Amino acid sequence: MKLSYLLSFFLASLTVASPVANINAPDDVRLSVRTTTQDTAEYKAAIAAHGHLKKDKYYYFTLEWPLGAKVGDSDKETDAELRMLQQELGFAHVGVVVGQVTETESGKGKNKKLKRDFKATLYHMTKKNVHPGDTEFKSRNYSADAKHLRYRGETSKKKAEAAKNVGKEYVKDHAIYQINGNNCADFAGAVLKVLK
């Protein structure tokens, strides 16, 4: 009789410790479908600068050109001016990137895809030099490259749209380029104020 108690106890302990599912439990046999996520280069650059981006929200960043990098966009600053500016700022050039995080779903079932993007515009001021020292407002769609974004904050659609006009007005009111007092960083500071 003692053997039967031991055997019963042994079998009961195996049942409790068994990793096998309970036969009476209902199983969920639905097919699980995973959505494929595709992130654009612009989204990856923005998420690298700020890890908590949310769909349909507007964000703004600064974009700094590293020392020795060409500004592009027909900038006519001389090498001497660039060296002096780099000594003052610690970088070659700066612009402001403003945009919205978007998510677009496509496909059905197992072909379902989610595309995440950061649709943004880059605003910056360059030295035009058609007339000695004159400045020019530059605006173009932001495309990610080797330059890193620096997170500045979240903003609204209204402020994001106003940034372009503020940039244009700044260049109109500050028509002559100066290393101290009217350079790309001063322009960026004026645009950043409206985005806060």
C-alpha cells in the first residue's frame, strides 16, 4: 500500500511540473500576422536624435555641418570667413530642420507593410555675394546624409509652417552677411524662437 501512495504522489508531481499544455484549455489557433516595417533614412536620422517620435507630431532639429565640410547650396563664404566662423561656432554651418512624422500602412494580411517617414524641410541662410556680402534664404526638402540631427523639441503645425516666413523675413531684415552678428547661427536662432 505504501508503494501505491508513493507512485500516486510521483505521478501527481509530474503532472503539476509538466510543460505540456492542459488538454481542457482552449487553444488560440488563429494565424498571427506580423506587419513589415520600413523606415526611411530621414526617419532613422530623426529617431537616432530623439528616440520617442510619435506619429503625426511635428519636431524640429538643428543640422550642423562638421568642420571642413562644404556648405553647398551656392554658398559664397570665403575660406577665411569659414575658418573664423568655425572658430566662433565650433562647426562650419548650421540649419534648422522642421517636419512631421508620418506612418503609412499598405497591403493586407501577410503582405501588410508600415512605412515610417520624417517629412521635413531644411531652412538655412547662405552668403549669396551677388552684391558684396548679401545673404540668401535657402529652403529644401530634408534628405538624410552623414550630418547628424540634434533634437531641439516638439512643435505645432502652425509654428512649423511659420518657420519659413520667419526665415525669409530674417534674411530680408539682415541682408548683409557678418561673421559676428549675422551668420548662419544667428539665422538658426531666429527660426528656432518661433518653433518653441
